[in-house]
Amino acid sequence: MSVNVQELNRRVQDMRASLGPLLSEIERVIVGQRVMIERLLISLLTGGHVLLEGVPGLAKTLAVRTLASSLRVQFSRIQFTPDLLPADVVGTQIYNPRTGEFSVKQGPVFANLVLADEINRAPAKVQSALLEAMQEKQVTIGDRSFTLPQPFMVLATQNPIEQEGTYPLPEAQVDRFMLKLKIGYPTRDDELAILNRMATVGAQPAAKPILGPEDVFEFRKVVDQIYVDEKIKRYIVDIVHATRRPEEFGLKLGQYIQYGASPRATINLALAAKASAFLDGRGYVTPQDIKTIGYDVLRHRVIISYEAEAEDITSEKVVKDILDNLKVP
């Protein structure tokens, strides 16, 4: 199939320009954290879910709320706590003694954008309540299944698991997040800007709605059309396969990897790379797009071994070795 790259570039650049006001509105509230904001936009452009990890106070929750406020969509926030029940997330059946029938009360997961705040504060059975919603875009309550509104995204925050009172997320759920972001401290200049903007009672700015669901769907149509060359596709597959059988690519990482990335990583890496190219105003994916987004797609999908932990080697280090040493097309 022939692709008119120049025409596609023009279309992407036009659509990217119309995304500018949304980005500006978010940055009017959030100081710095440009990478986090761009990754949230990538999730919006692809419909993927995002897990944001960082110590308290780094504007994780604020960033998600700001994104929701800048969109004309239904937003709900679920505060995960140790005593939360699955029914508190997805909903439950309520018995009516007068009629002798059950009615369904839908939970807060029935929204376009769901903030699962401090998701690792709740036990595994509650975290797993999101599995069907995240993958199938539906929820089963009793013997009935309910389709979730579209667009639908779960944006979850968590504190590092070393902190007291947290539960590690099940691998099956972690794999359903397209991206896992590690949020760091702001720079000195950014923190000074935060101080000047926020250190006044009632001074916190609020974002205004810029785009609606119909705009999001239009953006996604253009992202779907972004060209991915066959060599780039093979590069993506090689990266994911290198997390499973690194020795086939001349990488001495086998003793550090317990489980490699799943095929879901291959799909998400391609989708995220398309969205990254869109944010750069290009109608085609480059190897640099893959490298740029690769850490966020793979860091939570590569399960390291005990040997790696003993030698203080993280999954990010493994991913870095793969991206640095794998042959680029």
C-alpha cells in the first residue's frame, strides 16, 4: 500500500496545531513535568491506561484532574484504601424488598476518565476489579455486562512500594497499563515557579474545558493513519523478543530476566510510538520514537530475577541495555 507521506505530514501538523490549546491549558496549571504531560496526551491519543509512580506531592493527582478538567468528559476519582471493596469500584446489585427484584447501582468506574488514586493502597482483590474494565471496556455486575462509556481511560497513581502500607500490584493488572511513568522531583527553577504560583491561599488555577470526546476520536483517527515502515515494525518486535531471549541478539542479560514482555507490549509500543510521532508533528514513526517511549512501555513488563536484585540491576537497566545495543534499522 502506497503512502503519501507529505500529505500525511500536512494532516498531522494541522491536527497537532489544534491540540496546542489543550497542552497550553494543562501547562497553565502544571509547572514543569513536560514529560508526564506528554505521556498523558499519548494515552489520550491511543486510549491506553497510565500508571504514575512517585512520592507524594509531585502533582500526579493534580495532573490527572487538570487533564480531565480540560476535556468535556465525565470524570471520577476513586481513593483506594485498605478497606475498599470491589463493589465500591464497579458497582453492585441492590435488593428491593417491595418488588423482590434486584437493581444495579453502577460504580465510579462508569466514567470516561477514571483516576485510581494511590491504587497500591488497596489489596489485590480490589485492584483486580479493574481488570475487565481496563481490557474489555466493560464491567460485569451479577449476570449482566455493561459497556463503559467511550473514550475510557484509567489513570492510576501509586507511591513507591517501599513505603509502608502499600500492596504491590498484580502482574496481570500492571501489564494492562500502556505506560508506567516514574515521576521525579522538579528542578530548582520549576520549584520556584511552583512557589510563586501556588503559595497563596486560593491561588491554585483551574483548567477550562478545551476539547470534547468527538475531538479525541478525530485525533485518534489521524494517529491510526501514521505510517510505520516494515523495518520499524520488525525493530519493535526485536526489542520485545530481546526481553525474552536476549541471547539471540548477543545480549548477556538472560540471568537478569525472569519474564520478558508480553505481546501486549508490542502492540502498545507501536501505538505509543505513533502518538509520539504525532506530538512531534510527523506522519511517520522513527526509531527514535521507539527509543523515547520504550522505557515507559517496557519498564513494568520486564520482571527481573533474584540475581538482578542481588546485583542492584533494575528492569530499566535491562531495557536500556536492549535499546542501546540492539541494531537500529
